Amino acid sequence: MADRWLPIRYRDFWDVPRLLVVETGDRVLLLDSAFDDVLDEFSPEYSVYDLPALALASAGHDWRYLSQGGRLLGKIRVSDVTFDDTRRNAILETSIRRFLIE
């Protein structure tokens, strides 16, 4: 099976998007690498949430609480997510495939 690029939308960016949404088929996934005040840096992992389809539309531009409406599927290291060359437009499907089949 050929891998494909999945378009993303994001809000926070530090080296890579730190809060991003991937929509594929009927699934909406939120990947959140929150800032850790104790470590004084962003988390090295994304928390991956399955969001209701309308959650993104109702959040508008304020995504701070978007994860509260979702179901936590698990975590993935930021370094395991493959971004396009700009790191702002898309990720490879294989990066998150295990969350798409749950």
C-alpha cells in the first residue's frame, strides 16, 4: 500500500506544529504536544485524540480546549511523525496509521 500525505491544520509551532488536526475520511484526529512549564519546553510526545466531527467547527480559532471534547487514543513521539518539507502542510499517513484503525 502506497503511503500518502494527509493535509494538516495547526496552531502552535515550535520546530514543528505542536497542536495540529488531521482529517481523513470520517476521522478527525488532534495531536497535541503541550508546553511543559516544569521542563520549560514542549513535550516530546503528542497526545492523540479522536475528535467528534463538529468539534473543530465549534472551536473556531481557539483550540486551547479542543482536546477536552475528544477521546484520548494514546501517545506518539513527535520525532516519529513525518512532516512534509515545510513541516506545515502535511504528515505521512504511516506516522499515525495505528490511530486511524482504532
